[in-house]
Amino acid sequence: MKEITPEGIRHFRKVVYQYYRKHGRNNLPWRNTDNPYHILVSEIMLQQTQVERVTAKYAQFIAAFPDFSSLSRATLREVLAVWQAQRDDPKNHSRASEYFPERNGGEAG
């Protein structure tokens, strides 16, 4: 087995990053944000849903519920009206919105 060297690590990183820049899905909206809430929304939506379906619903969901506070005030019926995919996904959003405000004053992280 070859020894892992700093040069080998640098080369591996370079190859992976080059591949990602060429083939990665850099145009996905959640890849262009550092907002933890927006990233969490995308992660929950992507759990068992095709990327194309999430891309279509993500902007609508963020527009309707732009932060944990607005999501925590929404009813499950309101959340389902915006996100009509698998019922588990909106329930996970609802649970997350209950978790963060009470621990972080309505803010993520």
C-alpha cells in the first residue's frame, strides 16, 4: 500500500476540484448561499426527492418561509400547501423550526 503524502493529498484535491468545477451542479440555488436555514431546507427536501423537483419547489418554499421564525409560525397545512411532495419532508421542516427558535432566539447556529 502506498504511503499518503502531502503531495498526494494536494494532487487528489486538485483532481476532485477540477472534476467538480467541470461536472458539479454549481447552478443549484442552495449551493450559492451561506444561510444555514436555506441549506437545511434544501437538505430536508433532497432526502428522498429528485433534485429537479426540489429545484422547482425550493424558491417557492424560501419565498413563503424565509426563515425559521416564519416557518415556526406556519401551520402544517400551510407548509404542505407550498411543498406538496412526500409528507415526511414538511413534517421535518416543522420539527426543525420548533427546535431552532427555542434554542437560538429564532436564528440558526
